[in-house]
Amino acid sequence: MKRCLALLAAAAALLFAADGRRAPGAGGGEPSPSASRLDAVVDYCFDAALADDPATAGAGPVNVLDDKWPPGAIGGEVEPVRMIADLHPTFDGLAVDSVNGRIVMSDENRHGLLAYDRTAGRAAEMVTEPLRHVFGPKTRIGFAAGVAVDPVHKEAYTVNNDGGDQLLVYGYDAHGNVDPVRYLRIPHQSWGVSLSNERDEIALTVQQSNAIVVYPRTAKGLDAPIRQISGVKSQLHDPHGIVLDGVNDEILVVNHGNWTKIRPYTLYDPLVAAGNEPYEPGRFFAPSITVHRATTQADAPPLRTIEGSRTRLNWPMGLALDTAHHEIFVANYGDSSVLVFGRTAQGDVAPARVLRGALTGIVGPVGIGIDTKNDELWVANYGDHTAVVFPRTAAGNARPLRTVRNAPPETPTCGFTNVSAAAYDPRRGAILVPN
């Protein structure tokens, strides 16, 4: 029991440090009395079992965070025999600031945020140096997903998706291991983020609860959302990319199509929802684009839905809207394509244009953005180490105008997303890694 308490205390200390407070032993002035007490509890714990063991009697407190714990353990800091890892950034979310000529992309692999000039990528065979690269423990960036930019206040946003549960905001000048300007605690598995300067609001998609949450632009800390869209009528099914359209007062979302009601995580949680509703098993729907009124709350049906076999939607990820030309752009991860629909399209409709093929360099696209000022389309590839730039109206198997690289050409990527387990198949001699 003592050992369990010690380990729990150690975990609490790590969370304490991660929340922005002074970690034990860190610099920055004299610790407070409460911090000193925490250090004493966390770093050392006397285990009564040691006192009963003749070999360790009188040993006193044991540091539970070093290689002497647990007693008799073999190990310590042991280097792996070999390692499978992608040592380069992997582009994920993407946002375009046409006003200031800046492109911002998230990197969930190395946990960072990269900013580029909008003309970047002219030397196609060279690694493209970013203008700014935010990374390091102070940044709080983890499994970074969606990205948004604010050209008015010159701020960039990114979302910690499967871990961290935070919306992080950085100034355009941020570089290296720096604290965010502010951060907001958000629902678990939030993925997409969109900012509307017209409405001065931020909207996010939440995979786990099949929801959209809306906050004031300056929300921070534990501020609650001012609106939420969720429920069966909303037709939100594992939502990802999102656009908060302040011009037309609409919210556009792409949905993967899988749906489930949140299941309890422990045996202590009730197996029924509020109101004693029975738990409903998960089910699958077709991928879709749903369009909602920006002021909608609770369980309200969408204004329009694009869904069906003719749409070619297949694991849609990023979403962009060109309000000037009334077009919706979708990063279609499932078949490495970009799909373009009319803004008011609905039903089982074919795309107005499809950009796809070997010449395009589109490989597992996740992020997408429109540079309305320069009439260009940006696509961030998750399948390799590139982002590719096209004319806005490109279609078919077209070559990109430019390629932005975060690794040398032909550098392979592991394709790891959020590795949570691994297994060895002795029959095939293969390592199996679910993401």
C-alpha cells in the first residue's frame, strides 16, 4: 500500500509540474512552503516492508523515482537495442493567413507548431526552413491536431487531441521552447478548430462526444463553452475538420461516420446516461459534411448535409471554405485526394472538382487551406513529409506549384499517430502497432 501511495504521489507531482507550477528542483526563486511539503512527500517514501527485511532494515527513505525502486529491480536507464521512430516533423493541421502571408501547420509527431512564409517551397529538393518553430515542454504541445490563425491579432491556435485536452494560443513571434499566450481546457478528443473574426468566436469539434463547442475568442483556463451542438438529431458522427463561417453565420463540419455514446471508463461509473436512458451501442454512418447554423445549440438538425456514394467522401479530415468563390474544400485522407463542393451543395452530390493522382504529390492529406489573396490551395500531407501548393482551381492529376518539405526527399515516415500498444507476431516475425 505504501508503494502504491508513493507512486500515486509521484504521478501527482508530474501533473503538478505539467500544469505550469514549479517542479521539484526547478529554478526560479525560493519554493513556497506548500511546494516544499510536496517535494518531501513525492521524492521519498518510507516503506514498512523494507524495515521488516533484514537486508534493508534501517535503510530509511527510498527515492521512488530512481533506479533503486523497487528494491532488487534490475534495470535503470537502459538503452534500447533498436528504435523505430520518425525523427522529423509530420504535418497535420494547416491554416492560411492570406493577410500576413503566413502558413501554420501542426506537427503531432515531434509535438510542435511550424510557421512558413506563403512563398515557401520554391527549392523542391531541399528541406524548407520555417519562419518560426514552436516546440519543447514549455509549449504544452502534445498530440497536435487542428490549427487556426488570427490575422487581426496575429495569433496561432492548435488543439491537443488525444492527450492534454487543451487549446493552445501563441503569438506570431513565438519561437522555440516558449509558454503559450494562453490556454483553454477543452473536452477530451477535440480535433478541429476554427476562428471567426466576424463573430469573435472559436469553434471546435469533439470526436468522443460527437459535438461542436463554441467559446469566446479570448477564452482561457476553465472557461465554459457558450454554445454546444450535440445529439442524435445533429448528425455529428466523429467530427473532425470545422469552419466557423462568420460571413454566412454557419458552421461546416466533416464527419468520419462512426458514432457511439460515451461509455463509462470505470466500474464505478453508471452504465446508463442521465435520465436513466439505456446505453446505446455504437454504429456506422456514411462520411458526411454537415452544415449548422452558427447560433444553434443542443440537439438540432443540420441545415444541409452532403452524404452518399457520389460524394466520394472517404475518411475526410481537414476542411476549408472559400467564401469569395462559394466553395468547400475537403482533405480526403482515405483516397489521397482533395474534393471541392459548392458552398450550398447538399444531398448525394458529386464534387465540382477532384484533385488526385501520382503527379499531385498528395499522400494522406490531413490539413487544407485556401490563400484567397494569391488564389492558391495548400494541402498538408500526413503520409509523407510534405505540404503541396496548387492553383486554387487545380483539378485532376495536376502537378503542384511548390512543395514544402520537413525532411529530405524520399525520407520514409512510420505513419505512427498515437501509439498505445505493441505486440510481436513470432509466426511472421512482425511487430504490430495499433494507432
